[in-house]
Amino acid sequence: MPLLVEVLRADDGRFDDLNPHVQRMARSGKAMFGLEAGAGPGAGLEEALEEAAASIGEGRWKIRVLYDTEIRSVEAAAYRPKQINTAALVDGGSVRYPFKTADRPELDELTRRAEDAGADTALIVSEGRITDFSYANAAFFDGSRWWTPAVPLLPGTRRARLLAAGLISTADITPADLHRYVSVSLINAMLELGEIMVDIGSIKLELL
């Protein structure tokens, strides 16, 4: 049975809104294990986090929840964002990542190819369109507005919040479109929009 993972952020002991995470856990539990809404691991998330809260101190913390039909473990670690300065376009072919699984060999392989080419991370191209970074959604800045790929491999919770707030919009973005943008931000549960940026000129454009 595959293990799924949910990553949450805590700042000074306060957790981000849990609802998007509970909802994703419920969707994944139903699709992968046939669990009914309200009866899966998402229903126990708040209680599990209360137990983990005792080990969380000041600053930003990464909470990693492993689960299948129930929550198997909750890991908490102080978090410091990794600096990302360069990226490489990597051909993901028809790679799919519909569920946030703990093991992700296909994405790890794309990351390895980018790193072997001297880049810090992979910017994945699937069927001709840019989708995501290897561990984060992407948001491209054109000098006035932010745009995120319309069809990511995995729609993240922060991406959903930014879309709902009108702070980013969706667009089909191909490698040929990159000249229209100034920079690209990594966004995920741990990273804010604009926190970690890669200049478009620092992206290796030759598709690996």
C-alpha cells in the first residue's frame, strides 16, 4: 500500500489553515483506498497535529504527515528555505503525479538530470507545456502580474489560495514563452510567493 504525504507549515507554533490539507487527504483517501469522506486520515489531522505541537518552537517549521488509510507518522523539523538560483528545463514526457506520494522516483529522476547539468532544480516540461518545479508549483512574473501554469502535475494548497485571492492567474506557458517573463517563483506549502525566485536568464533552456 503506497504511503501518501501531506506537508504543512507552522509559524511560531501556529499552523496554516488546515482545511485545504484535510480536503486533499480526503480526496486522496477516497481515490486510492475507497475511504468515505469524514472517515479517512484527514479526519484525524487536527488531533495528530496537537500531539506534534509540543515539539514545535519559534520560527518556521515543516510538518510532514505520512498516511494511507490512517495517519502513520507526524514529523516536525525547523525549516530554512533552500536557496535556488538556477533551474533547467527537463522533459518529463507524460509523467503524472496526481497524488502526493512519499516515494516519487520519476520526479527524483528529473531532479537528478537537472542537477547533473549544473542546475539547482528542475523546471518540468510535460507534453510541450511547463508544469511545475520538481518540488513546488511555479509562478512566473511578467513585470506586473503573476502567472502559474494552468495544468500543474499537482495543484498545491498555496497555489490554490493565491488563485482564490486573485494574486496569480493561470496560463498555458511553453518554453518559447519564457522571454515574456522576468523571473519565476517557487510556491508550495512552505514557500510564499516571491520568497525564492529564479531569474529567467538563469534557466537552462536546452531541454534535458
